[in-house]
Amino acid sequence: MSEGCHPRSADAIVSTNTLKTATLFEATLQMAALAANASPGTRQMLKSFAQHLGQAFQLLDDLSDSSGDTGKDVNQDSGKSTLVAILGPAAVRQRLQEHLRRADAHLTEACGSTAVTRGFINDWFDKQLAMFG
């Protein structure tokens, strides 16, 4: 995960984001699913949900780096290889929205369209994105 002397590729950054966040979300949801005796199909949908939510969370974190209104230290990622640095904020926002759309689809498949969690996640991401334009 070290930066080294060369910038990392977009694929390497996505892999790091998976290891940093998506895997933790997945482990948490898989433990809950096992405790609830969820079907293998539901567990797979929750795994996919966690992967997309983790990517969206990391993209949001990278986008928030230049904003002082988020609670994150400003310019903490300065000089690091991020998707924002490689692709630009607009492309990263588009990717983030796609990950949220896919996460929502997987959560709906696993838990139904009335899951309260769906509204919470969408509202939380909307609020965070609104803080830095």
C-alpha cells in the first residue's frame, strides 16, 4: 500500500480501497448474516453491497480531502495517489454515485425495498457530498 517512488494505478488504488474499507464492511455484514441464518444468496448480496459501499466511502473520503468542513484533516492526501488525483473530482463523483446505485440494488435484493438502512445511507452520503459542493 506504500506510495513508493511511482504513482499507483487506478486499479491499485481500487484494490487498496477494498482492503481498507470494503473488507471491514463485508466482515461485519457477514457476521450479522450468519447470526441471522441468512441464506447463501442473501449473504452474497450483502457481500456485494459491502464492496460497493466500501468503495463509495473511500471515494467520498478522497473527495473530502480538500474541504475543512468534513472533520478530516485538510490535504491529508496531498502527494498521495488517489482516484481524485488521477481522474479528477467529477469522474470520482460519478464513480461514487455508481457504487451507491449498485450498493442500493444489492441491499434491496438482500433486504427488500423498505429497508430503513437504504434511506439512511443515501441521506448520509447526500449530506456529506453537499458539504463540499
